[in-house]
Amino acid sequence: MELGRELRAALRGGRQVAVFSGAGISAESGVPTFRDAQKGLWARFDPMELASPEGFERNPKRVWDWYAMRRQQLQQVQPNPGHYALARWERLRPGLKVVTQNVDGLHQRAGNSDVIELHGNISRVRCSLENVIVEQWEERPDEVPRCGQCAAYLRPDVVWFGELLPPEAYARAQEVMATADLVLVVGTSALVQPAAQLPYIALRAGAVVVEVNPEETPFSADATFSVRGPAGVVLPAMVEAIAD
Ligand code: BV8
């Protein structure tokens, strides 16, 4: 893929590099983006309803099973060339940080060492009352597993709609965006708040912000560069451009 001269120069100039990623970077790994219509059994349920405290309150078993299915799905997927390009970028620009909305852990599996998870991680499970992470639990066919200490339901360690982002992760993400000189905004519809504010912190701080997305988003017009294409093709071409 050919990158324009100005974009190449801007990418090569980046020293304090940061990434802001959404579900789109995992699309080529076969992880359905959050807005993809739910497939099969889950087609009739609205993910916004399932990924909410109200949804869990109303039907804990349904929500627990939806996450168990997604954890299962995750066992079968691998990071894709887009994830690996960002891991290579960190080797070329040590200190590169990834701020992600994704809960799939694929950036870490691809080799990035500094990943800030704004919305948690679906592979982690916690007690819904004490919020301590639980390493193992007994799956029951007919009920949601309970905490061994207090008997409250277990839940996925993710941020549901209507829940606050982990304060330390969000504060760190804001700091990263305020101090980067190059930010790659990859695979996000820029709709979910408050994460969608982060690229604007970088723009206001004077960073070069490069969007990578096959579609236009509400952020496209504000980006310094907006590259139309899939992350799995564009990111390898970009990291190649800074490699020599
Ligand atoms: C909070 C974990 C408040 C769970 C997730 C009205 C206006 C503004 C805000 C709101 C509002 N009503 C409600 C809100 C708040 C709400 C919100 O933003 N709603 C939106 C939908 C309007 N936000 C919240 O509730 C947040 N909390 O606000 O708390 C509060 C205040 C005080 C006191 C108490 C509470 C919490 C939000 C976190 C929700 N959790 N995930 C789970 O996964 O099960 S968010 C979920 O959506 C995923 O994390 C996903 O990453 C994220 C965002 O979506 P994207 O990542 O952008 O993915 P999406 O599918 O949307 O887009 C994919 C993109 O990829 C597309 O652009 C596509 O073109 C592109 N793409 C496709 N293929 C490729 C590609 N790109 C590159 N390469 C490809 N190959």
C-alpha cells in the first residue's frame, strides 16, 4: 500500500507514539465488532442491553452465558497483522503505549507491553460485590457461578454501559494522549463516551493524529490524516515506512 509523502514524514517523525484502538482492529481476527449484528443464538439480544448492569440484574444467567460464549470464541482467534504491526512499532519506538477500548487482550498477545484497557478484559472475572478478581470458578449449567468468599454472583471484569471507566486507567489514558506527538486512532467508530474524547486531547496538545478505518467516522474530519483501509493492511505499511 502506497502512503503519501506527507503522511510518511509525519509517521517517521513520531517519537512519543500512542495508539487508541477499538473493535475494528480485531475484526480481521474474526472477533465481531460491537455493532456487528449478533450471530445465531444471540441475534435476538441487543448487546447494549446485555453489556449493562440492568441487563445483568434482569437476567444474570443470560449475560453470564453471553460472556462465556465470547470467552470461548476468543480461544479460537489470533492477533492479526494489524496487532503485530503495533508490537513491531513498539520495538522501533520504545515507550509506545496502546490505549484500547477492546476487551479481547489481543494487543498483549501480539506483544505490546504497555496496554491500557479502558473497558476491562473479558478473560478476567470478578466478584460482583467485592470486585476482587477470581482466577477459577465452577461453570454450572443452570446458574451463574458465585464468589467463594461472599456468595455474590461472579461477573466479567469489563465496563458495562452506564458504569464508570476504571479511574486510574482513564487518568493514565488522558495523560498519554496529552504527551504523545503521534497518535494512531485505529478501528473505532468514535461513538462510545468518554473514550471518544481521548483523540481530541491529543489534537489539542498539538499531536499528529492519524485515523485508520475502512469507513468515515465522526472523527475523520478532525484527524490530521484519515486513512481509509483495514488495519491489517494499513498498519503493516505504516510501520514499514518508519522501519529503515
Ligand atoms: C459511562 C465492554 C457514565 C463491554 C464497552 C448519549 C450520548 C453520549 C454518551 C452516552 C449517551 N447515552 C449513554 C451514554 C454513555 C455510554 C455511551 O457512550 N453510549 C454510546 C453508545 C452512545 N457510555 C457509557 O456508558 C460508559 N460509561 O458513560 O458512564 C457514568 C457517569 C457518571 C456515573 C456513572 C456512569 C461506558 C462505556 C463502555 C461500554 N463497554 N465494552 C463489552 O465489550 O461487552 S464498549 C464497546 O463498544 C466495546 O468496548 C467497543 O470497543 C466499544 C466501542 O465501539 P468501537 O470499539 O468503536 O467498535 P464499533 O463496533 O463501534 O466500531 C468498529 C469500528 O471499526 C467501525 O468504525 C468500523 O468501521 C471499524 N472497522 C471495521 N473493520 C475494520 C475497522 N477498522 C479497521 N480495520 C478493520 N478491518
